[in-house]
Amino acid sequence: MTAPLGLAALTVLDIAPLQHVELAEQHGFDTIGLRLLPLRRAASRTRCTRTRLRSTP
């Protein structure tokens, strides 16, 4: 059994969380780390990211 490979949040600072999810999926990562703004400042982006995360295997 191999350990899961993850894409850490600090490795791709210049992209939005939704793009981070898509990038990780395209390149076969098993997990990701996200840094999100406080919910009150980025509620719509957070909702989009959560929706996208739910749709990935």
C-alpha cells in the first residue's frame, strides 16, 4: 500500500482554491491542502470550492 500524495496549499500560492482543486485532480493527487479566507469575506468562492470538492472522486 502506498501513502496518498497531496498537493500542499503553499506550493501554489498564485491560484484560487477552485483552481487548486482542478490542478490536483488533473495531475493525479490524492489529497490537497487549502488556505481559505474567512467565510464572511469569501462565501461565494468557498461555496464553489466545496461544491467542486464534492464532485471529485
